[in-house]
Amino acid sequence: MDFSNLIQTVLIYALPVLFAITVHEAAHGYAARYFGDNTAAMMGRITLNPLRHIDPVGTILMPLLLYFATSGAFLFGYAKPVPVNFGHLRNPRRDMIWVALAGPASNFVQAVLWAVLMVALVAFEVDERFFMEMARAGVLVNLVMWAFNLFPLPPLDGGRILMGLLPWRQAHWLSRIEPYGFFIVLALVVAGIVGTVWLRPLMSVGYSAINLLLTPLTALLR
């Protein structure tokens, strides 16, 4: 293990990862409060302070252990979920969709902003590899979080979106999977199914969408 490369990688990814996690979780809290649930607000979880969203095991220990165990080939982690009482929402089934969607949507917006930074660095000829690598990492991290969290299985955001869209009986059946959902998703990730069937195709769509959105800016700065 090359510790100099490890330190450089940590420094490049630290800021994008902290922003990605913090804004993602805060977005859930903001959306929940907007639609009538103040649970996260009362617990002090609607904040951009990353320390309020970091889970010691899921955010720090697990990714580090996996990084060393697989030489960086496989990483997996999670943040402390923002508490939402869906029964307090004004229209629980409809509003649950928007609350769940808020997190991934915030990651996609961040991916676009990091991509804008990349375009600006190139346009203004800022020849600093560290900042370019950080911007590239910001796009990658946020697109991974955007795509992964949309996977349609609870407790991921995509599972909650699907529960809000399905008829009541099917939604109730899907909700019964939630206590085991994390372990099912983890098994699918380790087996490579999530990456092959879901992450790569959706991230390809994400990169294409960002390129399309930034076409006018790229043309303007040339």
C-alpha cells in the first residue's frame, strides 16, 4: 500500500465526499420540514455541519477497511440517515416521494456544479492538477451517490420513491423488505449486480446529461 498515494487520494476526495453526504442528508430534512414533518429540525439534523451526518462506522471505518482490504478496488459506506416521520407529512404517500427524491437531486446538482468548476478551470487555464482532480472527484462522487440512492429497494431513496408510486398493497409488501434491505443491497453490491445493472448505465446517463447541460457554457468560454 502506497501511503503517499493514499493521503493524496484522501485529500482529493475529502471535500467532495463531505459536501455530497452533508447536502444529501440536509436536503431530506429541508424537504421533510417543507412538507410538514419537523422531526429532523427538532433533532438538529437540518444542518450543513458534516459532523451531524457522519456515522463513525459507515462513513469512516467501513470505507477505510474496504479500501485497505481491496487496495482501493471496492468502496462502500453510508451516512447517518435523517429521521423522517412520514405520518407527519401533509400527504404521506405523495410527499414521501419528494422527500426521498430531495437527496439524490441534491447530489445531481452538486455534480453539475463540480463540472462547471472543471470547465472554468480549463477555460481560465488554471494549471493546478489538485483542483482539477478534486473537481473530477466531485462529479464522480455525486453521480455515484445520485445513482446508487435511486436503486429501487428500501431503505434507499429509490425504494421509498417506488413505495410512493406503487398501489397500496404492493407498497405495503415492499415496505416489509426494509428491515433486510441494507443487507440485500450490500450483497447485490458485492456480487457486482448493482454496479453492472444499475450504477454504470445510470451514471452514463448522468454524464451525458451534464455534458448536454454544460454545452452552452463550454461554447461561451471558448
